[in-house]
Amino acid sequence: MKEADLSAPVKAFLEAQGYEVKAEIGACDLMAVRGDEPPVVVELKLSFSLALVMQGVARQALFDAVYLAVPLGPKGWALRYKDILALCRRLGLGLLAVRGQEVEAHLDPGPYQPRRNTVRAGRLLREFSRRVGDPNTGGTRGIRRVTAYRQDALRCLAVLAPGPMKAASVAAAAGVARAAVLMRDDHYGWFEREARGIYRLTPQGRAALRGEAAELARLGLTAPTAE
């Protein structure tokens, strides 16, 4: 397939909507005009790429209505379709999918005002404020992250090192208000309930006192490692 193979079906798609369509008008692959309406520009590419997006953005310096047209494979859209759609929407670009002689509009061009996810934003800000120091390295992959939740679990771990204790006492000593829920959920396998409202460390928790020594020290915590 060549980019030129996309031209005929896209032209027919626009003409069916009453547009007069002409190819290669200046740097535009296709330009369509209908009456006194603003022109529509379509850029053609064999795959969705940065080059196609840059072409579309460049055409927006001339006209508001700009579409990107790419062929649709036999299995439909490739992975990251939602990301592609979100990018086009954010940039105000339209998106056309071409399969054989059929064309489907997946997104029309237009101004975009993103809706803020205030719940998620608030969660991130709380994580930022609660996390002590900067224990992670940006851009890394496949490495366990030190979160504020893990730091709270480490505080509880250090407090429980001497022996079993009431959850309320752990919360007070560790300065972790959610200590009871944290130990009950036991996300890391460090805690177990000895009696109602009383928790102790598991063997994994005892091992974590040694394995997490560096992070405990970063938090200013020291805990005995008695067996």
C-alpha cells in the first residue's frame, strides 16, 4: 500500500458529504470545501506516527479543521488506540480510519479543554506530601517503588520489633493513624494478629527488619533484630 492509495476513498468519503475535494493543494494532501464553510484539510499516512502528527499541527496554522487519515488493519486499530485518540483530541485534530474503500471518522477536529481528574490529582499530591525524602529514581523500570504507604508500614514494622503490641499503641508510637488497617490488610506479609486488636511480626516481617535496614535508616528508625 502507498499513501496515494488512501486518497481515493477519503476523497469519496468527503464528496459524499457534499464537499468539493482536490489533492496536493500546496503542502496539503487533500483539501475539501463545502459552500462558505471553512476548508477541511486531510493528511495521509500509512501509519500513525509523530511525522503525521507534526504535519497535522503544521496545517492547523492555516486552517482549523484538520484530519489525520491512516489505514485500519485487518485486526482493527493497533495497541494504544485510546492514547492515539486522546492525543488527537488534545491537539484538536480529527482522525479518519481507512479500510479498503471504506472510511470511518473516529474523531472530528475541534477545540479541547481537558477535564481535570481532581480525585487522582489529590491522591498524587497526598502521596507527595506524605512520602519522606526522595527514595526513588525517576525513569527506572522493574524496580520496587518506595511509597508513603510502604514507609508507614516500615514505621509499624520498627515499632513491633520488640514484640506484640496493641494496634492503637502501634499507631501512636509510629505516628501512623491508619496502622490498624495497614496491619490488618498486611500487604507485605509482615504482620499477623496474635489476639483481638494485638499484632506481631511474621517471619517475613522479622526478615524485613534486616532487608529494609537502609530504608529504615532513611526514615530515622532503628529497630532491634532479635530473633
